Amino acid sequence: DTAVSQTPKYLVTQMGNDKSIKCEQNLGHDTMYWYKQDSKKFLKIMFSYNNKELIINETVPNRFSPKSPDKAHLNLHINSLELGDSAVYFCASSQDSVAWGYTFGSGTRLTVV
Amino acid sequence: AQSVTQPDIHITVSEGASLELRCNYSYGATPYLFWYVQSPGQGLQLLLKYFSGDTLVQGIKGFEAEFKRSQSSFNLRKPSVHWSDAAEYFCAVGIMEYGNKLVFGAGTILRVKS
């Protein structure tokens, strides 16, 4: 069974569209994250949620809106997509303490054309 | 500010040779340190982690890393590289403040030549 699953794996869309990426974890973790990996492979945190509560919001444009219906799910909705949003988006989860590290999903490659 | 530096963007080693990937961090408190590996088109897999105790930690796939506080380093090593080790390797530091987050280095691409 996949521990952290993201859908879709690939997403190609036109500028100006709105899209969502879904993430689910079955590890019983309390905290979930979204990371963006740009074309240079640099990984940067976007958001984290702990038990449905927003904890980290790292200067991400407000076109990006995370939603956590329960602690096992963290979805990412993006409005008015721009070319610069093209990247790989990773969902991850962890126990409360970062000392345990994260478990990552396999990523969603978003291409905006 | 907390940061992680991986000085080598690319490293090429021969199969069977030893490997060392460098990582330096900047963080005021006792760090939680991690190495992840990313194969092409895949997510990140945790290789090993350090948060206390023995400064030499063992991980999966025959990897080990040594924490040296005096040098603010956490270098990854493997005595004999296999072709399947070709991937990108990321060092990360865990930040307890500001909501528990991992700050990643820019990654090192490992190429293995036969």
C-alpha cells in the first residue's frame, strides 16, 4: 500500500486555468506538507498543516490555496496558472516532530503551456 | 538563517569506487540531519538521519554519514558504489522552530561509470 499518494502524476494545462492536486497519507501522521521542486531541482516548502490547521505558509502567492479536510488529506488548489508555476510538486507527511523526517509522495509534474 | 550547502553539483565515480558527498549546514541549535535520494522521475526516499547519539549513522543501501559538529558537516559515504546508486542526493536539516520543516540543499547528482 502506498504510504503517501498524490494524484495526478502528470498535469498539463493552459495558462489561466485552475487545477487541483490531491494528496493522501495512510501512515497516521499528524503533519502534511507541500513542497515545490523547480527546474533546477531545488526543493522549497510551501505549506504545512498539522491536524487540519495551517502551520507554515512560506510567501506563496495567494493563487495557491491548500485545503485539509482531515489529517490524512492535504490538497493543493492553484488558480490562474502561470508559466512559472511549472514544477514538480511533492506532498509529504511526518509525525509531529521533524526529527523523524518526512515520507514523500512520488510527485506531480505540472506543466503550464 | 538556516541553510544547507552541498558544494558539489555533479560527482562522477567508477562503479566499485568509494563515494563521499559533502554537506554543510548552518543552524544555531542541535540539528536534525537527513540524507534523501531521488531517482529520475521518482519521489524522495530517506537514506538515513541523525538527531542524537553516535555521530556515525548507518542507513539503507549501504550508505553511512558522519556528523561533525565542529565542521558543521554531515557527509554521506559509501565504500563501493553500484550503478544503481546513480541518482540525485539531497541533504536536509530539520528545523523545529517555525513549524517543523526540512530545509534542503540544492542536491548533488551522482553519475556512476562502468
